[in-house]
Amino acid sequence: MRTEIGAARGSSAVWRVLEDELARVRAGGTAEPHVVDVGGGTGVWAVPLAAAGCRVTVVEPNQNALATLRRRAREREVADRIDVVADDTDALRDHVREGSAELVLAHGLFEVVDDPNRAAAALAATVVPGGAVSVLAANRFAAVLHRALAGRLTEARHLLTGTDGVLPDDGESILRRFDSEGLRTLLESAGLELALLQGDGVVSDSLGEAESGEFSSDELTEFETAASMVSPLRDVATRLHALARRV
């Protein structure tokens, strides 16, 4: 299973955590874990998880994204393992039975929903007791640092001091960014217990072509893996990845 998932696009650090969680579920006697991917988009996460033997439910309102997901699923011959719900997060409880999933994904979700607290509560209700919610969210401090290093200090100051970590009237597609404590508070307020918090993209998203040619992909992966768990490096990664468990 580790080879299958590792071949998919996405952070190796995040995939490693998902693989370990699924291994834990299988060790508990569940041969085919049920994964719910909320805001699953084009299937970047759902398709390789289905190929690894999971039953996957994808909740996604965008029809163009779903068309790509279905194509990817056919190409990997896992279409029969993926159920598609063409609706948004607010309708999650209408389509997915509470307490039915061993693992729930919310990757890139909390930045765009109208009410992150309501969404977090719905995710927590969907997972089985002892099951996990995986959250991948844009990091406020990474955005601050990147703009400051680019000399865009006014923008960096707005991102640092603003309520939601986004720029006013800048056409950004997201509604908010998170820091480590903000993400922890959101999940705990939904009744989830934080099991892991790591950075995703500590340096890899900032490297130019010239710099990346000076070392191997394995070396970069090894560094990212080590840095992802260490504060303050974790706290300036492009994204924050949390795994929280329903107690």
C-alpha cells in the first residue's frame, strides 16, 4: 500500500500520515476503510486511496472537478470504489451517515467554507469514535514570510495583523488562512483531539529551479520530513497538516 499511495501527487509527509492511519485501522480489523473526502475536487487524494483498497466517498459541488475525478478513477480502474456526492459541505449530513467513516479528509476546505466551525462539527460527526480527521490548511505565517521576503511589506503586514490572514480587495480565492493555534482551536472546539500537527512544504514550495537542481528529490523529501515536525519550521510551512481524532 505504501508504494501505491506514494506514487500519487501530493506531499510525502501527508501521505505518510494517511498510510499510517489506514494501517492502524486495518490492524483493528477493518479490511476496507471508509474514507470521506470533503471538497475532494479532482480526486488527487481520493483516487490513490481507492487504489490502495479504501472505499471512498467524495463530496464536491464542482462538476468540472468531478468530471476529472471520474476520468482519473476510470484510468486507475477504481471507479467502482468511489461514490460521488455532487453537493457542498453544508449538505454532508444529508448524504453521509454519521459515524460511518474511519477517516475524513478536509484538504483545502476550511479556507473556503462560509462557517469553518459548522464544517468542523460536521466532519467530526461523520467519523467513527476513535477515527481521524485529516486537515490540510493554508498557513498564515508562510504567506506573511513569502511576501516580506519579496519586499511586499505592506501586504505582509496586512496578512500578519488582519483577522483572517487574507488581503482585502486582492481577489484571493480563499476566505482565511490559519496558524497552528487557530487550527488546533478549531478542531478541539468540534470535539476532536489533536493527534498530530506538522508542516507541509517547509521549503519545497519556495525553491526555484536553480536551487532545486542542486540536490536530489530524496534529499528534499528527507529534509521536509525532518523539518515538518519541528517548530518554528513547521509554523512557517506553506500548509499546516493536522490529524485529529474523535474521542
